[in-house]
Amino acid sequence: MTYAELLDLYFDRSNALQWYWTVYVVVLGGLLAFSSLRQGKDILTTVLVSVLYAAFAYKNLGAIRDVTEQRFAILEALRESANADVDVDVKPVRERIEPTLVGPADVDIRNFHVACDALTIATLWAMEFRRRRIAAREAAGRD
């Protein structure tokens, strides 16, 4: 592969990574909107939504980690191709662009994702407990 093809592949994987994060944010926002619009208390729905969200988040994190590993492998191939390329026109591009091709460590990605997941599930449950408190107050006011 040429340097240009490897560079295209790197940015292709970067776009895929961005899509996984976008899907994650859209699902998270939709889930919180759904939960905030629910009127009645229902522990079973909250349990099911929490479990389904945790399963989604687990698979999403796996996809994000896979694409991140692919990006790092391509970056390594880009750096190794420095010795193979004899095209003098590529050298200035390589010197400028390669230092900018960085990404977060796998542990940072995992910690951020898991922290957001835990906060999301905690928010779901906080909304459920709030609905329960409101229902209890309304029931007490009717007595």
C-alpha cells in the first residue's frame, strides 16, 4: 500500500469511530428523553431499559475499541512505511501530519465510556425514584 492509501484508510477508520460515538450519544439522549417523558412509575420498565442500555453500551464500547486498535495499527504501518517510501514529495507531508495522528489510550476510552454508562443508568433510576416520590406525595394528598 502506498502512503496515501494508508492515510485514507486511517481517516476512514477515524470516521467509523466518530459514527460509533455519534450513535452512542444519540441512543443516550433518546433514552434519557424517553425516561424523562414517562409519567407513571414502573420498576420493570426501568430494569429492562437499564439492562438493554448496558448491553448496548457494552457492544458499542467493544466496537469503539476495535476501531481504535485498527487506527493504531494503521498508524504503525504509516510510520513503518517511512523507510519504504522513496518518494521525496511524501516526506514533507509525513513530517507535518504524523505528529497529529494521535488518539487516546484504550484505558482512557474505556474509563470515559463506563463512567458515562454508570451516570446514565444512575440517572434512569433517579428519574424512577422521583416518579415514585411524586406518586407517593399525590397519594398522601388524596387521603
